[in-house]
Amino acid sequence: MLRCNHECQHVYDDMAKQLDEQRCILHPTAASCPAEVCDLCVIGTPCPPFSQQRCKRWEDGSVKAHPLWHVTFDLAIRMITKHRHRAYVLEQVPGFARAETTRGTLKDLTGTPLEQPLCMIMLGCVFVCR
């Protein structure tokens, strides 16, 4: 759908490949595809660590212990702080804005997975801008 509606210079099927500037799916014979600043970077990270439908979601520490947690908190953060695109969309399930245990409510966003990357990015921006 993306390629039908937009002229894309690079399309990656994996954030790690893009961060490492490996070849993209549009240039399979290229040695590499260096990242370029774009107007909009859309990031969709795996939902399972944050899904409210996951049976262990509300157990203390289960979100951070999930094997796909690093995609949001390592790769997505690196993508945002490394490339400095003009705008970002990080798509995620509603559970991303919920506290990591049953003690949290929608009104209490303290300690939610949503807040963690925002704080990391804001600290990174302050550091990068100095």
C-alpha cells in the first residue's frame, strides 16, 4: 500500500537493518542504503509486551522481561535519536499507556511504558542539542 501511494526511496523490513544502514528491499543488490532524513518516520513496534490480552501482562516485571521489549526501548529509541527525522509516529496498542501492573489506571500514567521512551527521547534531545 505504501509503495502504491508514495514514491519511496528506501523501504526496510527490519529496524535493525535500517539502523545499521544495510540494503533495503528496494535495492537488494546495493552494498548498503544510508539513512536519509525524511519528513515522516512511522514506527510500529511489536505489541505483545504491552498487550492487555497477554495473560502475564499484569505481573510485575513481565513487560520488561518480554523478549520483544527491546525493539521498542532499544531500536525505536535509537531510530528516533540517531536519524533526527522531522516527525515520528510510534504506533502501539492501548496497553502501552497503562501501568505495568494492575495497580495502575488510565488516569495514572506514572511508570507506564509510554512514559519511558518519551523521557529517554527528551533526555536524548537535550543531550544532542547542547
